[in-house]
Amino acid sequence: MVLTTVLLAVLGPLRPYLVQVAIDRFLNAGKLDQFYQMMVLLIVLLVTQAFVQFSNTHLAGVIGQNVIRDIRLKLFRHIMSLRLRFFDQTPIGRLVTRNISDVETLSNVFSDGFANIVGDILQLLVILGFMLYTDWRLTLVSLSMLPLLLLSTYVFKEKIKVAFNDVRTAVANLNTFVQEHITGMNIVQIFGAEEREYRKFTRINAEHRDANLRSVLYYSVYFPVAEVIGAAGTGLLVWYGAKGALEGIVTEGVLIAFIMYIAMFFRPIRLIADRFNTLQLGVVSTDRIFKLLDHQDQTENKGQLAPKDLKGHIRFEQVWFAYKAEDYVLKGIDLEVKPGRSLALVGATGAGKSSVIQLLSRFYDLQKGQILLDGHDIREYELSFLRRHIGMVLQDVFLYSSTISDNISLGNPEITEDRIREAAELVGAHRFIEKLPGAYQYNVMERGATLSVGQRQLISFVRALVYDPQVIVLDEATSSVDTETEELIQEAISKMLKGRTAIVIAHRLSTIQDADQIVVLEKGEVKEQGSHEELLALQGAYAQLHAMQFKELLKPVGRGF
């Protein structure tokens, strides 16, 4: 592309020079044979220039597309490596803008920005060299309007830069708003907030329109002004050149060549402002992309431990954890789950139950203390190994817009259809899957919209089971299902947990009474721990929770609820 850029810078200005030679040396001298030969040479030059222009444009496009492919892949891989804390604080729409729109802008930098700017500047220098070589007086007259054009170009560049920054900000705001509201459309409709949210969208959309209109205004003013300045320069050239031709100082060929030179000279200057803005847009987008790439809030993955035989012995030793600064949500937690045993976490909302399991899989890292797995700090394990051997079933089940089989295996070629079917039969999901059109090839649509909550939950159980993890974590896994499905899942859980270490979070105490150990958390601290019978005998927090839930179950049906 560099080679074709240099060739274009030379081939373009060469054409007026050949026209000058053809007129002054051959046509005016009556040497028609040489004149015709010069015309053939000009045609060959035009064809060559067209081919080089094609090659330059094509190569620039190829480079641009390959660059944005590589950057987009790097950016997406980087995003996947960031901790959950980052996603808690960053709107999804903004990340979509960075990965799609901002990266796409970089393509224009390579196909219509940097390379063309370099080519235009090089061409200007070559043209200026030809003009000075031909006639320095005509050159000065031709370029007399250049300072005015440069001034208007600079003003335009600064104004359009601000407008484009406003456009990019408005696009990010639009993406964020649309993504959030489409995802949460059920909330909008439940509370009848359609008109209110529509008015908000109208305001954001108007800001986007106004930012674009400002850029349109600057373009509308600049290009006519640049055209008038260029025409004025051409007019001065024709006036001075015609006068010189009448006096015999300037030849006809030189005058025609200079008219071609001046047209070629002013055209890139008019376009260079627009290309500088493309470059500036690329700089803005690059700055945003690099800020995201420079965000190093990744989970440290220096561990190399990946044993073949994992027993599942878990110990929390004086674990302190805070999502923000010193605002600790877990305070001095001491827990132990022996291999093949089960531990249940209970407590009020905000007590820190989910934080415990988030730390175990290293979605967040603790501030003090340590978590041991089979006697080793979990940070010593290779991260993918650790997470692969801790199967998690969450309350909020996320399914991709794909087949049931793909949602269970997550594209892992090692998980066969037979293994999926075996796990589904164990959990009790096989019966309803077989009844669906296409069975395991049924497309669940985005977020599993075509399945019931219970069906999605059963699929999440199958997904956890096919990886054959040694540790199973259940976070309110049965809270969203009906009683019949819950009984089915409880039976499946007992089979699934056999020989595995389990940590279960549940609000319904009836589902965790058989746990080997129950821990009551209160405000991030261990309040009580023991078996179901031991905790009831203490007549403490657990006994109180149990009494309240038992009372709810026995409440007679009357008015209202």
C-alpha cells in the first residue's frame, strides 16, 4: 500500500506535465506524429493510474478490515478476562459501542484516513515541485489564495472535531439506553412506564440528531467556501497566465498545465480536513479502546496447579471481603466443608451468602484471609481448572439464543450428546426436552424466552452436571420453581451431590434440612453453625427463621393473601 501511495503521488502530477510537453513541443511545432504518441502515452498513464488507484483502495480496505478484526478479537478476549466488579459498574451498551462502533471507526482510519493523508501530502509536494520547476511566478500567483484556504480548513477541522466527539458520545448513550430498556422491557411494561421512557429516548435521540446536524452545518459551510477560494485562485491564475501568454512570457501548454495543477492541488487540501477528522475520530475511538484495554482489573491467573484427583475439601480461614474499599460484606468467615459433605448457607438478604460462593470461584478476590481447596490456596490453581471443577447453578438462569444441546455443552466438543442425555435423565429434564420440537436441537431463543422458569432451571442443572464437577454450588436453585418441579429437582440434587462436596444457599429451610452442616450468616458474620437438629436446639437465629417459615406454611387461608 505504501508503494501504491507513492506511485499515485507521482503519476497524478505527471499528467499535466505531459500535456504541457505535448502542446508546447509537438502540437504548436506541428509534430503531429509525436503529439499522437504523447496522447497514447497519456492514455497508458491514465490506465496505469486507475489500476494503481484500485490496488491502493483495495489494499487499504484489506488492511483496515484485518486490523479491526484483530483489535475486536483482542478487545473481546480482554473483556472476558475482566472481573465481575467491572461489569457491575459499566453499562453493557457502552461496551457494545467500544467493541462495534469504535472499532469500526478504526477501519476508516486505515481505508480513508492515515494512508490518504500521507498520499495527499506527498502529492502536494510533488505538484509543488512540478509547478516551481515549470514557472515560479505562476506558482506564486496560483497559491496566493492558499493561506485563506488553510485558515478555513483549520477552523473547520476544530469545529467538526467537537461535533464528532458529541456524535460518538450520543451514539454510546443511545446504545446504552436501547440495550437496557429492551432487556428490561418487562419492568417498563409492568409499571406502565412506556410514555415516560419514550420521552427519555426522545431527548437522547434529539441530542444525537443535534450533534449530527452541527457536523452537517460545518460541512455545508466549509465546502462551498473552499470551492470559492479554489475558484478565486484559478481565476487569478487564468488572468495572470492569459496576460503572460499575450505578452509571450507564458506558453499555452504551461497555462493549461497550471490550470490542471491548481485543480489537483486544491482538491486534496479541501479533502484533507475531512480526512483529518476521520483520523481524529479514529484517535478518539482508539483512546476509548485503549482505556478499556488498559483496564487491568482481571482475576490474577498465575496459578499452575491442576491435579487429576480433586477431593473437594473446602476451608475458609478468616475471610474478609468488600466490593468497595473498606465496606466489608464478609467479616472473618471461618468455614469448612469436608470432601463429599454438604454445607448450607442461610440468612437474610444481604447477609453475604452469595459473596461466599462468588469468592470460591474467584469471580471476586478476597482482601484478607484465604480459601483453601484440598489444602491449597485457590489462587494456586489454574483459573479455568478451578472453575471447571466447581459446578454452579444460579437462581437467575441465562440461556443463549441457541439449541438446548449447545446451551448445555456451551460449545465444548468433549461433551457428547450421550453425556448430555445421561445428565438430563438424571436431573429429570429429559422428559420435557423430548416433547419439544426437535428435542435437544430445539432453539430456546434469547434468554430462554420460549421455556418456563422451571424448565430453564432444570437445564441449568444439566449444564452443571455434564462437566462432572467435584464441587457443586446451588444458589437459590429451586426458589423459582413450583412445588412439583421442586420435588423433582430435590430428588435429582440428592443423586447429583452423591460423592461431591456441596454448598447450598436457600431461603426455604425445608430444602436444606438434610445438609451435613448449616451456617447462619448475619451482616457478613457467622452467627450459628451446626446440623438442623443442633441449631433448633440452640433456640437462636436459625430456630427463629424455622419457626417463622413453619408458621407461614400453617397460616390458614383467609382474606387477601
